[in-house]
Amino acid sequence: MTIQKRMIQNTHIKHSRKVKETPAFLNFNSRQILTAFFLFVVLMGTSIGYVWSNFEYKQLGYNLSQLQQEELRLLEVNRKLKLELAMLRTPQNIEPKAINKLEMKPPRPDQIIVLK
């Protein structure tokens, strides 16, 4: 075959194949693809961070509410215990217990010492 025939056959083969050309707006280079991927990762990271922080905020609010209720309950218990302690320290409460449980007797006048 001559060179001229080969050139004609090659031209004919090139034109006979249907080559799909990609539209101009889909031609991306690797830098553009990498930039788009990076922006996607940043956007997803930001979105996940926002959702997580919102969840934590609500969880902390719930925990704070529970702790405030516990504080009120403990303050009430503390108030009742202080009242009970004050009642138990009164002489009207101590004297009968000393006489009945400990079998103590009132002091004689010579056992009383007055401190100045």
C-alpha cells in the first residue's frame, strides 16, 4: 500500500468512529475536582459540627435542669435536717432522754459549779 492510500484509510477510519465529545461545562481538570472535593469535605465537617454542638447544647440544658431539681431537693432535705437538729438540741428533748435512756438524775445543789 502506498502512503497516500494509508492516509486516506486512516482519515476514513477516524471519521467513521463516533466519538462522544463531552460538553464544555463538564470538562474539569484535576485541580477543580480537588477543590470541589475539599469544599464538600469542609461543608460536611461544618454541618456535622453544627448538629453535634446543637445536640450537646440540648443535652447540657437537660442535665442542668436535672441538677437544679436535685439541688432544690437537697436544699429541702438540708432544711428539714437543720430543723430536726435544732429540735433535738433543746433542753426539753435532752432531759427526758437523759433520765429515761441513760438513767441520769438531776444534779444535787452541791454538784453544781458556777463558772465566772
